[in-house]
Amino acid sequence: MLAPLHYAPIVKAACLAVAPSLLYDRLSAGQSVGAELSQSLRIPYVVEYPGSDVVTREALNGATPSYPELYAKTEELALRQATIVVVRSADLRAELVSRGIDADRVLISTSESELGAKLSAIVVAQAPCAERTAIRTGDAYKDRVQNQWNENPVGSHHARESQPRTIDWFLEVERHRYGVYAPWMPDVMEFATHAGQRVLEIGGGTGTDLAQFAKHGADVTDVDLAAGHLQLAEENFHLRGLSGRFIHHDAESLPFDNDSFDVVYSNGVLHHTPNTAAVVREIHRVLRPRGRAIVMLYAENSLHYWRKLVWLFGVKEGLLEKVSMGEIMSRTVERSANDARPLVKVYTKRRAEALFRDFNRVEVLQRQLNPEELPAALRWTLPSSERRFGWNLIVKATKRV
């Protein structure tokens, strides 16, 4: 039972010394070292699974286990975290698939030479990319944004039941986003209507929204200023079996040719960059004629802004006597453990439309009002109330021919 405490520092030191291409773990009872180190060191993790009965029988010489629930949990952790699970028979593969393990991650291999060849190919295809460093922008606000999201991945605090950086963790973030936080989003953001088109997302976060476009057949690209976000988005796509391109760059000067994309999507990003108008001009440049921009900005004329930010923080707590509304938003809208205080801006519908004046057919929708923000007696008005007082403005604009 104490084996993980003993082996973890030994295996970690070895990994740091030799930088292995993968961790190969022949599953044993109660062991979690490989799964945990593969997360923290970002090394592809391969598990050889002989079957649960074999694992406990080998560990205990056939005796009845005293801690069966612990063995089951560590085994499940290893199987969920694994890049590839190696089994020796189709029956074992079928067992894992019935337990919810993705069939594409279960590899049947009967000989050492065959296994070696397959793993070599897997390492080349699936090893995570090299660590990216921060982009030197010369702008304090952009540095704060990078610090904010590198240390506090968006939505990650809603994943409380899953191991970080596993497929279950990414799916838990997704379930909260569309099931609790913003059920309106899949329809309004048009995730399912751009199959076969080239979609660029600016600031893709952990890849949750971009994965929806990819699942519905879009050819997707993510450009992000935050290296930590971009790394997580790549891992998310890899675990889901999706393909995309991930580019570390500043959106105020996009690294793409004119007329490159059918859709440019951005959710909750442009109001954090100093020159939002420059990003909108870049969106216009890289879109093809009749291309579509779908961009979310924070709304000034919203319940969240006036009741929480202005009244609660500004007036009731007295912050407006000391600092501006811009500073109040910087301190409170994107709260995090590292106190990064990024730039935060809000827009009226008229100002949002003005940003997109070079486009044709500009439409601005308003959404995002949680039921608890309304008095209990008025919660039945939520569908109509969020269209007038929601925290999000969604701009949809078409590039002129």
C-alpha cells in the first residue's frame, strides 16, 4: 500500500534525468505513480493491462484483498489517464470498451517486436509538443493575460470530480459549460453548422468550444496568446481523437494570409486585449468574402455589470471612492489565485456594432443570465430577461463581397 510513496520520487528523478519518450507501466495493484507522473511531467503514458483478476492475484498471491475499492480506483485512474492501453486479447479489449475506455486507445499486441513497432509510431504521432514560453509583447496588459490563463485554465475550477488533464476532466468542464453555465451556447454559437469549413478560434482556452466545431466536421485552427491554454487545447483534442492546428501568437497581428477562413470565432477574449479594434480588422482580413465572424464581448447594459460590479463592488464596498470601474473589473471579473488582474472592457450594443462597421449584416444578440441572478419570483422570465440583461453580447457579422 505504501509503494506509490516509495516509487514516486525514484521514477520522477529518473524521468527528469533521461527525458523518456513515454512511460510504460505494467499495471499492478494499488500503483498510481505512472498515471500521476504522466500528468505532471506531460509524458505519454502506456499501460499494459493483464486483467483486474490477474493484477490482484499477482499482488496478493491469491488472497482476498483488504482494500478492493482502493485497487479499483487506482486501476481506473491509470486506464483513464493512459494514452494507450495494451492488452493481449480481444476479450480484454472488449472488457475495457464495456467499461467506457475509448476503443481507439486500446491496442491488442501479441509479440514484443510488434508492440515495439507500434509504440514507436504512437510516440511520434502522439507525444505532446515542446513547452512554449511566454510571448514578449512589450505590453503589460498582454503579459497579465498570459499570466492569468497559464496559471488558471478557464473553466477548470468546475471540474471537481476528475483527475486533471484526463479525458474525464475535459468532459466535466464541457458538461458544466453547456449544461449549467450556458445551455444556450451550442445553438447560438453555431457549433453544428459549419461542417467542411475552415474555422479559426481566437483564444480557444482549453479547446472546449473548438472541439464542438471539429466534432461536427469543421477544419479547425486555434491561435492563443496563453501558452498554457494552447497546450491544454492540444491535449484535449488528442484525448478526444480530434485533429486541429494550434498556434501560439498574438491576435492583434494574425499569422495567416488574407481570405484564409470561412469562420472566425472568439468567446470572451477580445475584451481583454488592448487594441480590440486591431483584432477585429485582422478578423476581417483573414475571413473569405461572405465569411462569418462570431464574437462574444462583455455587455455594459447587463444585470451583472450594474448590480454586481457597479453597485456591490463599486458602491456598497466603496471601491469607486478609490479606483475606476476599469480597475474594479480588472480585480473582480476574472478572479484567480495568482491575482493577475487582466484588462477587462465592456461594450454596449452600439459600440459593438461600431467595431464591426466594415462588415455586412451585423447582428448583436444578448445572452448569459443565470437563474440565481434573478429574484425567485422572476426566474420564470429567464429566457426573455437574458436577452435584455445578459452579461454576453454575441456579435455575428458577414464579410462583404
